[in-house]
Amino acid sequence: MTLRDYIMNGNILVSRKAYAIIKAKASMPGALAVICDDNETTIVIDQSKIQVEQVMEMERDWRLLTFDMVLPLDLVGFLAKVLQVLADEGIPIFSLSAYSTDHILVKEKDIGKAIKGLAGVDFTINHM
């Protein structure tokens, strides 16, 4: 399949939950993602599950968009296309990749523009 095929057949799940992106002292139970590198621990978590005592810095009110499809590891340009659509709308994102698919977080205030832009390039949008 080509990049265009993945987009035309692509399904995006939009979470109704609000997420926080946190620079933390340690991991938190129930986190969607935990990234530990030599400099910091970053956590993406449903805002209702935040452990305030672990927070060093935090950004709230992000919505999760999941590309509900298997994306092969050798597919070139998928995320670049998605991010270009959102960049053209002036929408900042936070991206995460899993083994089989990608996820992006968009600020709550930008979710309508993001959905409209992505639907405009033929993604199917579904709210969870």
C-alpha cells in the first residue's frame, strides 16, 4: 500500500478524556506513556490519574488522537503528512509512536481545527 492508501483508509480515534504531559520525579500508575531518558522522565496520563507529588512541570488539557491502523515500520512519510496538515493550521502537537501505530496529542482548544484538517485529507474521524 502507498502512503495515500493509508491516509484514505485511515481511521482516527479521538479520545474524550483530557490528558496531561508531565515532567515527573517518577512514573505514575495508569500512565499512557512513560519516557525516561538521561535528562528527565516524561509522562502522558489521563488528568484524573495525576499524582501531584510527582509533578515537576505540567501541561494540561491535551486530547489524544490515535491512528487506528497498523502502520508498518518501513512506511515513509505518514507522520510527516499528518504533522504538515496540523502545522498548516498552526496547531502544536505532542507525538508518540507505538510499535504498530502513532498517536498525537492536541490541545483541547485546537481539537476542532485538527479534526477538520485531518478529515480534509480523507481520514475518517471517530470519537471514543
